[in-house]
Amino acid sequence: MKLYTYPSAPSPRRVHLFLAEKGVDVDERHVDLMSGEHFKPPLRDLNAECTVPVLELPDGTCLAQVMAICRYIEELHPDPPLFGNTPANRAVVTERNRWVETNGFMAVADAFRNTTSAMKGHAVPGTRPVAQIPALAERGRERYGWFLEELDAWLGQHEYVAGDEFSVADITAWVTIEFSSWAIKTEIPEVLSNLTRWYRAVGSRPAVVAST
Amino acid sequence: MKLYTYPSAPSPRRVHLFLAEKGVDVDERHVDLMSGEHFKPPLRDLNAECTVPVLELPDGTCLAQVMAICRYIEELHPDPPLFGNTPANRAVVTERNRWVETNGFMAVADAFRNTTSAMKGHAVPGTRPVAQIPALAERGRERYGWFLEELDAWLGQHEYVAGDEFSVADITAWVTIEFSSWAIKTEIPEVLSNLTRWYRAVGSRPAVVAST
């Protein structure tokens, strides 16, 4: 099992934090996104979209979606559970994680990819030419503000993003906030005290400290 | 367990096809999207985003994300498996399903929501005011064309969207194509013969015929 990765990019980072929380080591191959290594073999031959992370399984199957990789690791290493531990609880983790991806992570990605000069002509992951849309960047930035407010309200009533237990949804949300801080220069507004409490708690977890 | 739904809309439709393939009946409450019933109680109180489907569990927990609902049903009714049957196989189903959602379903949704007059000021699901972006509709339409070509190439080598077995990824892809036909008036190009073969095969499945 090999993980093709560029650990500081947000999608690989989700996988690295997940592995750290599990206490699982995998064979890593770094792919330098800065020099365009992802558009060349071996990565291009493993994942036509030329994105990282890619997890190559022993039989050659390649997984390039973060949640497919995390669910696979969860099956091989079920403890500690990061996807919940009852059918209802697992459904809530799936629900909340997707909510974070759609309203938080994708909002930041829209804001970043549609403005940064490095992604001019590549506003969508993959090899196709896609022009940036400044209005979509604006929309992403506005939606991200709503996401922070809504997450703060939730965290006023729950300890973690999916309820009482730390889960993969916390990893997605924490990486989203880290991503926003360098990609679109956004900090958590001071008034969002529940979110600040949670952000500090997650940031001081041993696995998170060790992998950052 | 109650399903709040508007069966002809694409996201609820994914759940209805999933239930039909499982042979599972649930208590349904129809919510008329045409008259704006989703912005009023009871739905508004169950799901702040005011979208359908919503599955209300016996303890009052509400799931509003299609994949959370489908995974929950899969846990309660594992046969026939629609999420794969080994760890690697389940990972591939997750991978392929997400690929269809991102590159197909969301592309059609972008094209539709950013042009249709009924969604002026509501270009993103939820209750927040979000202006339409015509350039994003164009991008969605172009990306959807690429998605059809790539899916056709895949289906030249595999019987189904996630490999040898019918899965939830086929439901997502089939509903995406149905969605595109009325929402953005796009048909499968005749030259995409693998996709046409698969589309007809899925459309003639007893569960699909019975639920459409």
C-alpha cells in the first residue's frame, strides 16, 4: 500500500491526520505539486485527474478520493472508530462530514482556485483547461463566512462536529480552517467562541500536533 | 422512520431508486417544492437547509445528505449490497460514486441552478440568497460533456460504474443523466455507445422501471 502525497496540501492533509489519529504508518511517495510532478508519470498513470492523494492498493487499484481512502483505512484499522460506532451514529458522521465538505471545504476551494494566479486556467482539479470565475471566488468567500457561523452555533450545543465523539468530520473541518488561513487569509472571527474552543482543542490533540 | 421527499427531484430520486433496488418501503411524506413547502414547517424545523430528501429516524435524528441516508439504509438492509462487498470493493464504490457526484451531478446542478429563472437568487441549496453566475452554468455544461465522454470510456472496459457489479454509483450516474435531460436539455451523444448500452441496461432494471 503506497500513498502518493504532498502533505501540506489540504486534501492529502486530511488523509495524514486520519492516519495519525489511527496510529497507522504507510509507505509515502512525495509528489511535488510546486514543480508540476503530478502531471507526469508515475502519478499521471495512476490517476488520470493528476491529483493527490492517491492510495495504491496491493492489487494495483488506486483510490484518489479522500473519503474512499479514509473509509478503506477505517475498515482495515477500525480502532479508534472515526466514522462512528452505530448505524445511526455512522450516518450522522457521514452527514456532518459531507456538510463540512460542501459548505466549508468547497467554499474555500472555490475562493482560492478562482483567484490564485498559480491556478489560472486550472480552476478545477484535473488536466482540463478551466478558466477562473471571479464571481465564484466571491461566492465561495461569502459561503465560507456562513459556514463558520453555522459551525459555531452547532459547536455551542455539541462538543465535536458530528456530536459527542471526535470523528473524521472534525478532521475535515479542522483542515478546512487551516486551508482558509493561508489560501484566502481568513481567520476565525473572535466572536465565534464555540468554534475557537473546538479549534484549539483539535489543534492540541497529540496526533494533530505530531503531524503538523 | 419517515422520508420527506419530492420524488421527481434528482436528490430524492437517488434515494427512491436505492430503496427500490433494496425492496424496502418507508413511510413517505411529500413536500411540494413547486409551492415552496420546503421553506415552511415541518421541513424547515427538521432541516435548516430546507432541502429534500430528509430521513427522520425513530429517535428524531434527521439525515439530509443522500449518501448518509443510503448508507444508513445499507446498514439496516445489507442485501443486495449496493456499496460493494469487500473493503477494496467498497472503497472503489465510494471512489466512483464521488467521482460521478463531483464531475457529473454537480456539473449539471451548476448548469441548471445558475440559469433557471425559478432559482434566481437561490443558486445554491439552502435559505441564503445566492446570485446566479452565468459563467458557472457554462462551466457546468462543459464539464458535463467531459464527464459523459470519460464515463463512456470507463464503460468500454467495465460493465457498471464501479466495476463488475451494479452499485449506488450506477444510481447516481443514471439519475444524473435523467436530471440533465430535463434540466439542461442534454442527451447522450450517439457516438458514446458504451454509455448508451449501460443507460439502457440500468433503465430496464425492474426496480428502476417500477419506480419511474
